[in-house]
Amino acid sequence: MKLGIVGGGKMAEAIIIGVFSKKLFKPEEIMVGEISQERQEYLTNKFSVTVSVNNEDVVKDSNIILLAIKPQHFEVAAAGLKNKLSPTSTLISIMAGITIQKIQNLLNHNLVVRVMPNTPAQVQMGMSVWTCTEEVTVSQKMVTTQFLQALGKELYVEDESFIDMATALSGSGPAYVLFFLESMIEAGKSIGFSEPQATLLAKQTLLGTAQLVELSNKSPKDLRLEVTSPGGTTAEAIKIFEKKDLLSMTQIAVEAAFNKSKSLGQI
């Protein structure tokens, strides 16, 4: 089994770490296509994988081909790869917004899996939502499931429209959480904590709460209500979030990301 990765950025790196951790591939079974000399040297030195500037070399003889390039670069890359893929290769795309139909048309290839992962895949705590064409076999679906489970959790959906939804929620979601974490740290500093103190308190609160949600049978709302005593300090803070309409702001932000994801497919 050979894995060819077109694009050697952060997500490609996360995937390499994940498949190594699960022993799905050996270094000699992976080839990465990357034009940046700095990234070529980095990937070769860190992972001992083969790196090439020629994407044709990458897809040749690869059982699984991962498209890990930016959506705006896809058409240029596709022009050099059309009709170069083995008809039996599973093509996995993690490009935001690029539809399965567009991938099929530009590459003349039918075994296509479309995935929206997220950056916690770098520590094998990712969330990947995926779908595929009818031509993808049961065994190829099983391999894809194993592949994505090496990055964290995965969810298969029948309807491709859910991929753009996932892009807006889980794909971009880590940035929303990190933005709120930044805000908590700044708020802690504003009331007198040093930056290291505020960072420790906010980070551990985030980590602990995530673990509490994971291990509890209760909903996030129920857990929040448990710690929100009427007339207490938490209730006072929640009042501000409600007054500023944090819920509507979040919905508007996610919808904006959703619409942007759909528009990328028109590029």
C-alpha cells in the first residue's frame, strides 16, 4: 500500500503523523509533492518520506492519493494530473469548497472521497467529516475509515452538502475556540493576572471542560446550568453574553464560513 500526498503543508504533516502513529504506512511507502524547498527539507528530515516537486511522480503507483493543496491552486495542479491517476486509486480530497463533481471533471477520476478534517488532527484529536462517490468500494471505504481514525474521530455522511456545513463548524471551529481562549486570557490579564497565570487558568479550564463534556452523559447546556447558580458570579457573566447575544453572533459567524465554503467551489 502506497500513499501519495499532493501538498506538504500543515494538514499533510498532521496526516503523516497520524498514519505513522497507527502504523498504517511506513516512511518508504509515502511520497509527498511539495514545491517549497524549505518544506521539502523539513518533511524529509523529520519523517524520512520521499518528497518530489513533480506531482506525477507522487500519484504514480499510489493506492491512496491525498489532495492537500489550497482550493485556489487546484485547477493548476489538476491540469498536470488529469488522466495520470490509476483507475483503482482512492483519491481523498481535503480541499475546502471543491466539490466531488469538480474533482471528477478536472481529473477524469471517479473514485473520490471528500473530507473536511480540522487542525487537532495534528495531535490525533481531529474531527473529520467525509463522503464519497458510489464507485468507491466497501473495502476502500474501510481503508478510508481507518485512515481518518488515525487523525481522531470521523463521521460519514451521505449528502455532500454536509461537508460545507462541517467546514463551517468543525473545520473552522478550532479557530473560534482559540479566539475565545485568547479573549479569556486577555480578560484574565485585565483583572490582574500575569499573562502566564491567565494562560494557565484559561487553558486548563478549556481542557478540563472539554474532557468533562466528553465523559459526561449530560448535554453542554445541562453542565453549564449546573455551574450557573442563580444570583452567583457565573450567572452575572452569562448575563453579559446573553445581552451581547453571543448565540446570534456565533450563528452569523458559522453561516459566513458556510457561505464562503460554498463559494470556494465556484473558483
